[in-house]
Amino acid sequence: MPKTIGNPLSWTMGALGSAAGYATVVVAPAREHAPPVTRRLTMGDLRTALRKGWEDLAAMRSDVMFACMLYPLMGAVLLALAAQGNLTHLLFPALSGFALVGPVAGLGLYELSRRREAGLEVSWASMFEVLRSPRFPRIVMLALFNGVIFMAWLLIADAIHAATLGPERPASLMALLTEAVTTPAGWAMTIIGTGVGFLLAIAVLAVSVVSFPLLLDRDVSLPVAVTTSVKVARENPRVIAAWGLVVAAGLAVGILPFLLGLIVVLPVLGHATWHLYRAAVQ
């Protein structure tokens, strides 16, 4: 039969799966296991995951919040570099990109929730136990995928700005905001950028919603982790869409007060992601 290219998401998934399968054989051969069994999710499962995420933060407050102070500091450095380097038009894409790299940033939080659930000793240093996981090479490959999507989003955002408002860089953030809300070209930039960012976020959400905690928790190959995550998203579109909205709203709230809200928002979302995984995968 003739080969077809298929849609971009299926092509990306196929390419990632092929590369991951090679790395799994070369770096860390995985034993054959039956594919994980997924469950149907309800809105009640989502509320329970968020409640347990908050409980994890309350139980490990000092350790988690100390470790998560790094995120607003990194964000502040990123914003400062963008402002200094005449890249003001990429400030909003960079901030919204937190949703694309969030699953990677939450790895240490998944480990804390896993250890607390298992009754093991927990401290801020436990976050680095991820580095000792035998599946760490596979986790790195999946993290690289998220990183590539983030960089692609910044390049696309830059191209959208050039195509709508022109190649010249905005003189200031206020000038950019004024153009974005008062000119037809600015409206086009906002609508197109939001649409493209939304599609990328959907792809990352489907690939990452349970794959990172699954790799941390079980001896599965990267293709199995990714296909399980996509299966969960496909079988529970309403709940996963609601989870995506919760993440987006939470990050928006965390970013607004000079990024300081991320010290609370990211731990809750990270811990809740672990518990959502536990509800979704039997």
C-alpha cells in the first residue's frame, strides 16, 4: 500500500516513538510488560487529584516551596534577558510557554508525591532521586521533545509577529500592548498566536499528561508511556480538557504577581498531576 504522511501530531508521535525505541535498546533495555491498563476519568477524579495535590503541598510545605523558588527566579532571568535583548515581543510567548515545559518542571514533585504515597522518607533532596531512576534516559528524551516544542513555539511566535506587525521590534512593552489591542494587525497577531499556541498545548498535554509520572513509576518503554498518555487523553477528552484549563488558569494566576505565585501554583499542579496519573492508570 502507498505510504501517507498523516497529520502532524501522528507524524511527530511516530518519529518520537522510533527514536525512543532505539534509545531504549541502546541505553537501557526494558523488559517486556503488558501495556498499562487505563481507567475512565470523571470530574470527581480531577477534583480529588487537586485536593490531594494541595494536601501534599501542605504536608511538605517548607521543602517543596524552598525548591520551587527556583522557578520564579528562572522566569525573572528569562524576562530580563528578553527585555535587554530587544525581544519584548516574545515575553508573552515565553510566559505562556510554561505550560509546555511544566510537565518537565514537575518531575521532582512527582517523585515527592510518589514517596509520600509509599510511606518513604521525604525531603527537598528527594526531588533529585529522579536522576537515579533507571528510566532517566527515557525521561530525558521526552523532556527534550517538550523543549523542542517550546523553542518551536518561540520561533513561530516571532514569525507571527513579523508577518502581522512587521519585522521591526517594538520600542517597549507598552507599545506592543497598544498595537496588539488597537490595530487590526495586532488583533490578527493575537488571534493567530493564541490559536497556534492552543494547538501546541493540546499536543503537549496529550503526550505528557501521564507519560512522565508513568516513566517514573514503572519499567515501561518511552513509546508505551507516550501512547498510554495519548490513550488517556483520547478516552477522557472532557476531563483532560478541564485539566488543561486548570493548568492554564493556575499558571496565569501564578505568573501575574511577578511570578511569585508559581511558588505555590507549580507544587499544587505538580502533585496533582501525580494523583491524576494514579487515577488514570490502573
